Amino acid sequence: MIKPALPANEAERLAALHRYRILDTAREQEFEDLVTIARTLCGTAMGAVTLIDQDRQWFKALQGFESEQTTRDEAFCAHAILQPGQLTVVPDARQDARFCGNPAVVGEPNIRFYAGAPLLSSDGHALGTLCVFDSAPGMLDADRASALRALSRQVGRMMEMRLLRREIDHHHREHAWYEARLAEYYQQLEQTNLELSEQTRTDPLTGLPNRRALAAAMSASIERAVEGPPAVAIVDIDHFKRVNDIHGHSEGDRVLTELADVLRAQFAGRGMAARFGGEEFVILMPGTPLHQAELQCHYLREAVRLLPIGLPLSVSIGLAAHRAGETPADTLRRADAALYQAKAQGRDRVVLAD
């Protein structure tokens, strides 16, 4: 384990931190919400908003285990603030000389993976981080790294708003300009949080809803099944691995986005199409009789065959209607079994579940 060095501008950095008067304040839901979004986006069990004081790391928000503060010498984030303009990512703390003997690595909470985005003051000082971490090794792709940095900027803006709010209170709200500025900050924050929350329900490649959004929509459709139970189809691109192997992953991504456009156009207003993972998509058709759903799946299959993408493309589809007493997962399992039958029977076909 290597103790973190002090930044060259440590005195100025501490002055900037104390100016915000945020240390030792109560937990606030707004900070917790951003940690929740960060953990969801990055797929980690733990996350925090940390501030690095003179000799301690203090948690403004913390999820995954309980603590109020740690010593600065043991803080991952004390290393992260040494590079204010960069995201610090530790794939496996046990393999990193800075952290291999750290008490938080060899003991609870057994940190292996860590990613921290510095929280910058208005004059550029790194005050702490928005960080996510887990007890298993991991990595962040470019999209999740970008989202984590965006969230850290939102934490910084909230701290600026708290400072501005105190100034407004100090002046007894005599200046309407300050109030307008505060309202503008809140509006920007709400809009950004809305966009970030939407990212947790949207597949970044295709723009379709993801598995999380599908699960919520299926549950709602089953509860509201006034016009009959929903039908669910699982769509799989035939021989998709060959596309990636022969033409490359960029061409594979193009095929996925083209299919997503077909699904979006065909089921807009009459259901929901979501990316289930890899080359699999799920179509949710609320209140749709099975024979009508089957016909729509055949239309989809023909539309895919006619796509002008320069590659032969077909899909196999497993279709199931929700049964009373089934969970959404049960219905999906029956549709998946039907999909495997479609593949076994030669692909490029629609098979109804038993």
C-alpha cells in the first residue's frame, strides 16, 4: 500500500473545500440520488460522494456499507484527486501497488474495483470524488466513464448551489437576480438528472429500451391487462456471429441498429420493442391476441429479409402469450424455449410457445 501524496496546491485546495461548508452536514437525498444513478450505470454494489479533508475522507453520500469517514491515508479518493482532470480507474485493487495492502481491500468492504471522478470547485480544485466500487474486479467502457464524469459535474453544481443558497439567505433574498440564478441551476440539474435516469433504461447502441425498462413495462402491462393478456416475442438474429467474424463488429453494430429501426417503426404505438442483450430483442404487445401477434411477427420477419443493408439477414422468433398466474420471467422463458425450437427447425421462422 502506498500513501497518497499531497497536491502541490494543498493549502488552496483545503481553503476551497472549507468555503463550501459542507463537511459534517447531514445526508441529503439529492446527493444519494446521483450515487444511485452512478451505481446503476456502472453496475457496482457500492458508491459514494467523498470529500478529502486535511487528514480524513468524509462521506457526503454512501451506499453499499456504513461509515461516516476514513483516514486520508487509506482513501482511494485521496489518490484520485491528484489527477483533477482524469477519471481514476482501478480494475483490481489487489494488483495495484497503491492499494494492495489497504484495510478496505484486505478487509471489509473488500474493495477490488474502483472508479472515481474528481469533484472540482468553481476555481478548479479537486475536493473529493463521485466514486463507484465493488468487491469484484471490473472495468468501465467509454460510455459509462463519460456518464460517471457527467454525474461528478452534477455533484459539483449542487455544491455550488448550496453555496449560492447560503449567500442568498445571508442577504435576506434582497436580490432577485440570485433567486433567478438558483432557479436556473435547479432547472438544469433536474433536466440533467432526468436525462441520466433515462440512460439507465435505454440501450446506448440502438436507442431502444433495455432489459430494465422492459421488465417495468411487462409488469405494468400484466397489471393493466383489461383488453387481454400481453403477447411477448423474443427475436434473435440468425448467424449473427458470422457477421461480426467476417465483416467486423462495426458492421455488426450497424445490423443491430438497422433491426432496431425496423422494430421501432413496426411497433411504435402498438407495443414496445427492447434490446434484451447481444443480438436478441424482445417485443411486448399488450392486449394482443396470439394469432394477431403471430401475424405481426411474420410481418417483421419479412421486413428484416427485405432490409437493404447489403447482407443476407433473417431472424428467428419465439412467441408466447402471458398466462394467468405467470410471472414476467415465466412468460419470457416460454418465449425463449419457442425461440430455440425455431432455431432447431432451421431458423428464419416464428414458433409459438406451448
